[in-house]
Amino acid sequence: MSSSTMLFVLAAIFVILAGVLVGAETALTRVSRVTVEQLKKDGNRRASALLDMLDDRAKYVNALLFAHLSLSTLAVVCVTAGAIGAAANDAVGIFIAAAVMVVVGYVLLGVAPQTLGRQHSEEFALSLGSLIRFVTFLLGPFSRLFIAIGNAITPGKGFREGPFSTQAELRELVDMAGADSVIEDDERQMIHSVFELGDTVAREVMVPRTEMVWIERTKTLRQAMSLGLRSGYSRIPVVGEGVDDIVGVIYVKDIARRVFEHHEAETTERVEELMRPAFMVPDSRSVDELLRDMQSARTHLAVLVDEYGGTAGLVTIEDVIEEIVGEISDEFDFSAPEVEELSAHRFRVHSRLNVDDLGQLIGITIDDEDVDTVGGLMAKRLGIVPIPGAQVRIEDWLLTAESAAGRRNRIGTVVVERDIFVEQESDSE
């Protein structure tokens, strides 16, 4: 057998192996975890091993890509060397090799294996599982090394798992679908938000401790019900010695049920007798893990603890959902002007109105560098989060928190009016 023939035989072997790996890569990318889990429940012994690979899918995809690119490159080299040896001159041999490998690469390394991998992803992934693991064991370190080198020489931030991983490809497909108007822009943003949940930590979406509404464990059920109705919250953290000592969570529906069955309980029973255990998690936990934990625990509210063991804030399932779909408004939300004159010396202002603007409005100087808004000013003077009805006096003006707005029930508007009692006292003097 001539050397050219040997080279062609080697090239054919390399092409076949590369085609198999392309099919395996496509199948591993496309296979559905739900389908594999069902196969495992049905008793398929290979499904368990495939599920383990799906937990770190990018590692196997990168190794397969590196392997089939190496094999296809070797095939090109063998065909070129064989064609040069068999042809009349080098130029003709190079031309023949290029033409053959373009066709072979497009058909046998592109269309055919990818089509089969997509059409029979479960069968391919299951049957080639051992081969995939062997290739990854053999070439995985090289693929990781080359990815690191590629990220180092590429401007900007690279992908730690390489740009070939499933998530990176899917993000590109989503952007392409948005550019082609296959999906709407808000749908594209929503899908990207789902990907970003894993990169977002709980402290970024929490209600900070300074904005938490809480109640002492020794308060009566009537006081807790009043706080719930005034604040608009149905779940309220219960504290012991302080806000860093969260001992439970009281539910307004539990209070309503108890008081309905035993009316005298509203004054004779304490919050600590009816509270439920608090669900505590570190504030460094990723949002997607936090969501799974809350689903498993069947709770809608989690108390976040910082690295020192203190209370950092709290998170509800609605906070996590807002990271995906955006701000959620309800039927009580409205768009109010920043300043509305109700009568002489009486105004309704937005809680986010700057304190300097408030000072100009009522003709006084508010010298407080720690706060920027009217809501923040009230919270600082009160020492707690203001709820509807809370009042703060600034010189001869009275600020009354009027309404809660938004899903978090933060104060939306504040009524600012001249305090007539202070004014009368100053006139008499």
C-alpha cells in the first residue's frame, strides 16, 4: 500500500471519529434534562451517568469541541499530504485536497452529524456517554488551558467555561431571535434575566434592614394585626432583643384565624405564641439557589444574615420574580405629581422628593446630609420605617405619611402642613 493511500485511510478514520464527536457534542447540547430524569425513573441505567454530565455540561462540550477540531485538522493534513504525493504537481494536489475537505467538512462534519445529534439527542447522548467521558478525561485539561489562553489574549472579560458552553450559545441565539423579531425585546430581556440569576446574590435584591417592618415578640395579637393592616404586609418578622435577633415570622392570616375563633385572644395572647419559624439564609447566596431553597421550604419570605451573624435584610419570592419580569405594580399604584398643593400651607409631596426641594417649598432649611428624600428624612427622625399615619415635626411643619405604594408597601406620599398648635403658641408668645 502506497504512502498516499495510507494517508487517505487515516484521513477517513479521522473524519469518521470527528463526525461521531460532532454528533455527540450536538446531542449533549440539545438533550433535555427532564427527559433524562424520566428515563432514569423508568430504570435506564445509563441515564444516571448522563445526568451527572448534564450538571457540568460545558466541561464535556468544550472537550468534545477540542477533540473533533483536532481530528478534522489531522484529516486535512493527511488529505493534503496524500494529494500532493499522488498528483502531478503540488499546486494541483493542494487544490484537490482543499476541494475535497470543504465538501467532506461541510457534509460529514457539519450537516450529517449535527442533524442526527438533534434528531436523536437522547439516544446519541446515552449510547456515547462512555466515549464522551473518556474524551473529556483525556483532553479536558488541554481544552481548559486553551480557553484560559484565549480569554487572556481576548479584549474584555472572557467566559470562564469558554464561549462554546450551552448558556453562551443560548444567549447568542436569544439575541439573534430578538434581532430577527422572532421574540419581543421584553421577552429577550426576561430570558437574559433568568441567566443572570446565578450571577446575582441575595443582598442585591433584598429589602435592607433599615427598611424592614418588624414587631417585638411580646406585642399582643391586636397590635400585630394593627401593624399588618397599617403597613400592608401579610408577613412580619418578629424580633427578640433587637433587629439582629429575628426569632420568627408572624402571619396576618394566622392572627385573623385565631382572633376569629377566640376573640379574647387579640388582647390576651402574644405574638411569640403564634409566630412561625423564620427561614434564615446567608446574604451571599445566589438568587437562583435562594429561589430553589424557598420553593423546597415552601416559604415566601427569607431573612438574610450577614457574615457577622446580624440581620442584613429580607427577601420575598416576589423580589426574585421582579428580577426576571421587572417591577410589579398592583391596582393601588398610581403616578402622583411630586408636589400637589391641597390648600394654604398644606401640600402633598412624593416620598422621593428631595429634602432640599421640600425646604424651598415650605421656606425652611433642612440641614441633614445623611438623607436625600422626604421618606428617608421621616425614617431617620422616627428611627423606624414610616407607615401610613406616622408623623414627624420639622420646626413648625408636620409631615404625615399618607399612603403605601407598590408591592413593598413603601410610603408613596406625605402630607406636609403647618402645625397650627405650634403656630398658635408662637403667636401667643
